[in-house]
Amino acid sequence: MATLTAAERRAGVTAGSSGNHAQALALAARLCGTRATILMPADAPASKRAATEGYGAEVVTYDRYAEDRDALARALAGERGMVLVPPYDDPWVIAGQGTAALELCEDVEGLDVLVVCTGGGGLTAGCAVAARSLRPSIRIVGVEPEVADDTRRSLAAGRRVRIDVGRTIADGQQVPTPGELTFPILQALVEEVVTVTDAEIAAAMRVLFERCKLVVEPSGASALAAVLAGRVDVAGRRVGVTLSGGNVDPERFAAIAGTA
């Protein structure tokens, strides 16, 4: 948002997001004195939509299983003459998301492994660049839900693969294909991508609540889920894990964590 020209700010901004980027963009738009229109899935958690609207953004909904979010976002930007701010496929967004790993590595020395929740790849790409710049030997591992493993498949194929995303509690990771800008970074810096089940994510959410007193949404807990489920080799290693989001309704959190 800080890089936009005065004319671009007058035009307003738009993006497609299930919630985290939506809220960030809505708040940034308000702080910068511009308007935001967010394209959100019709089944996005109510708390995410409420927060996005609470920051002053207009929300337009779509069917995530039948419609192409990116195509709709581009069309919306064109129709309204607004600036499209992608949730992950943008150099500034990638860099901003990478500050999570930057701060972690500054606070904790000697990390051997960094496990990152992976959706479109912005967080993973940014964290990989930041972590590797400070600790070249660190191992980067991405984590996706089993039914939304587009990045894992794409890395195996050596090219971006598009999948039909299945239903999962990790709504923030329901992405059909890695980003055009993020994928080459993932290819260069990420050693592997592992997957987790909804049950394993729910178990991680419960551990975070009971042991750490943290409320973390499903997508944000997937990295820890992979570690707890033994998907990542962490024996004898110092491990960093991202917890990327706490946007979950109390009722939904209780229902999910209660099944763990």
C-alpha cells in the first residue's frame, strides 16, 4: 500500500482472499485513506468477513468450488478501475510476509529447520528468502492440507500444477495452484512439502490452546500439525514453526478442537 501513487490510492484497491490478506488490506486501505473491495468465498468464516467489513472494506462473495478467484479479482479490478493487490503473488507482499522468519531468526539463534504453512506460497517464499539470508544451512519445509497439495505436486512435477481443491477445515490454504512469482522461489529454497489431515490440524489446534493458551485457525496450525504428526524429521534439531492466523469463530474453534 505504501508503494502506491496518489492516483492509485484514489482509485482504491481490491483483492481476492479468504480472510487474512483481506483484513490486512482493508486495514491498510483505511490507514492510507483509500477504499478497499475484497472478494471473499461465500463460506469464509464469519469472523473473517466481519473483521474485514469492520475495517471499512466492501465484501463481494463468490463460490470457491465453482469459480476462479484470481480471474474474478482481475475482472473486478478492471470493472471498477481499482488496483489489484494479490494475497501472495506480489514482490512486496512476499517480502512483507518474510518478516515473520526475519524476526524469528533474529530472536532465536541456530535454527536448523523452519516449517511453514503453505497456501499460495507467499509466506513460505518470503520466509525462505529471509531465513536463508541469515542462516544459509537452514532447512525449509512447507506444509499443506492433504486435499490442497498443489505446491507439493508442482514441485514434484517441476512446474506449476493446477488441482481441484477438496474440502478442508484449512480454508486459508485452499489454493488450486502455486503463485507465478512464488513458485520459482519455492523451487530454489524449499527442500520439501509435506501434507497433513484435518484431524492432525485439529489436534495441533487443541495442543496450542491447552498448552500455549493460543487460539490459532486451522490453516495457521498446519505447520505445527506436521511436526506433531511426525511428518518432518526434527530429531535433535532446533525447529521454528509458523502459526499464521487466529481468525476462527469461537463456535467453530470449539467444534474443531473438540474433535481432536
